Amino acid sequence: MNRDVETIAAGAASAATAGPAPAPGGNAASAPGGSTSAPGGCTAAVPRARRGRRVRRAALAVALAALATAALASAGPARPALEAVGRMRWAFLPALLLLCLLHFGCSAVALRAASGRPIPLCRTTAAQFTAAAANRVTPGGLGAAAVNTRYLVCRGLPLPRAAVVVAVVQAAGVAAHLLLLAAVLGAGGGDGRVAGALRHHAARAAGLVPPVPLLIGAGVLLPALVVWGRRAARSPAVGRAAEGLTDLGRRPRALLTVLAGSAATSLALGLAFALSVLAVPGTAAGPGDVLALVTAYLVGSAAGATVPSPGGMGSTEAALVATLAALGVAAGPALHAVLLFRAVTFWAPVPLGLLGLRTLRR
């Protein structure tokens, strides 16, 4: 007797149906054509054996992480970090968790407004946790885009429209992040220290490149970019994205909600980063440095996102430590603050995302 288990696929296309579905009384009942389908285009089944393999792999990964943690704890270089953990101000942890939840809630609000459908906010928020978990193993936000697209398809949106909605939300997120960064810098974020450090490093990088190779490279790359841009502008994907942006522009209230929700996600993470720095005693940061720390996060996260690694792992941490160094924070406390921030906002939501996946399957 075949048993079907609903699944939310990581791809944007509808999954093929699989086998007869069990009837309510427990007897197998075959649908016409030997397949079953769920409402809203959600069709698929995954054998229970595959789920068991996933559980075993997850258990193996947890065991290996525990062994690695034990090995690092016994090593000499890790002891200062462990001692720093005991000195942290853990009273900031509840506020950190609340800001993390607010981040995902604002993402759900933006996706809901862009879809134009009255989809449930709680389940949409659970989908954002699942999307974050998928983003930990895929570069460039592809995992989150696939999960959100599949979720919107399951909520009744046609596949092309769902893909366009997700693309529009991601584009709005980039625009909102840059607008928020400009607003914070315009308000004197960091007393000009972050902006001054950026100008200093940009000038140093420009001075390291000889002018003649730079001109030759620009002469070769610019025509290639123009040709590539023309081809991309004629592609159907760009056309559908432009139609989605036009449709969102016809709904000013939804457009403002998407931009505000996207900006709120970045602001919530910026405040969480500031609290993480305040929680580490060695940073010598105070409440008056919150605006500077938010600016440092906005700059560092934007720089880390330029590297196409899963979730910006490695590049984001390095960029955030560099921005804290520009504010005069010592390397050791800066690293502790960044690791605390990433542990709460980057890794802690993963188990919730896996639990949310079980709920979304039902």
C-alpha cells in the first residue's frame, strides 16, 4: 500500500504527483490516471524512507558539530572565546530574539502585500523561517525564492505570477536597504566614521590599480555589459518582472507596504546587531552608539552580500568585523559580537524553519 506525504518542494515548478492516496478509512483509493493533486497546485509525494534519510543526516550533522565544538573547547585558541561568552550581558538576549522574530514578520508582511492576496500572516511568517533555512544551503537567495514561490503557488497564485511576486519583493528589499542606508548616513550615522573609513579604503584600493590597465579593462567590460544588458532587457523573465513592478506601482498602498516591510527587516537586524555589540563588554560601546552600529551593519551586510555564498557565510562576518574596526572596536570583542549576532539571527531560526516545513506540508 502506497502512502503519500505532502511536501513543499524547493523548486519553483510544480512537482509531479506520486501514486494512489490513502482514503480516509485507510484503504488505498486511486485517482483517475493513478495520481492525486492538492488544491492550489500543490502536488507531490515523498517516500517515508527519504524522510528517514534526512533525519539520519541531520542527526549526523549535529553529532559532528558537537564533536567539533568539543575539539575547539579543548584547544587553546578557543578558550578566550569561551571565557568571553561567560562575561556577556545576557539580559540583551530576549530583545535580540524579539527583533529576530520581528524581522521575519516584516518579511511576511512585504510578501503578503506584494501578492495581493489575503494569505494568512502567521503561516506566511512560518514560510519565511523555512525560506531562511533553505537559504543556508543555497547561494544568492535562491532557496528563499524557491520556498516563497512554492508557498504562493500553494496559496492559489499561478506559477509565473508567484515567481514575479518573489522577484519584486527581493528587488524592493535591495532598494529599501539602500534607501535606509542613505537615510541613516544622512542623519549622521556613526558621526561620519563609517563613511570616512569607506572613503579611505576605496581610495587605497583605487591607488593600488594602475591607470592604464584600469582604462583597458573598462574599455573591454563596458561594451560587454551594454550587450548583455540589451539581451537581458529583451528576455521574457525581465519582461515579466517589469510587468510585476508595473502592477505593484498601480497599487500605491501595497507598494508602500512592501517598501516599509523590507526596510523594517533591515532596521530590525541593524538594531539586533547594535544590541549584540552592546552585549559584549569589551566593545566599550554605549547606548549613544546605536545609530553608528546600525550604520555599520547596513554597510557590512551590503558588502557581505556581494559574495555569492550561502547566506553570505564568511563574507558577511568579515565585513561586519571590518565595519566595527572602523568604529574603533578591538578585533577580539568585534568578532565575539558578530558571532553572537549571527548565532541568534542566522542559525537560531533554522530549527524553527524545519518545524515550519512540517506545518506547511500539512
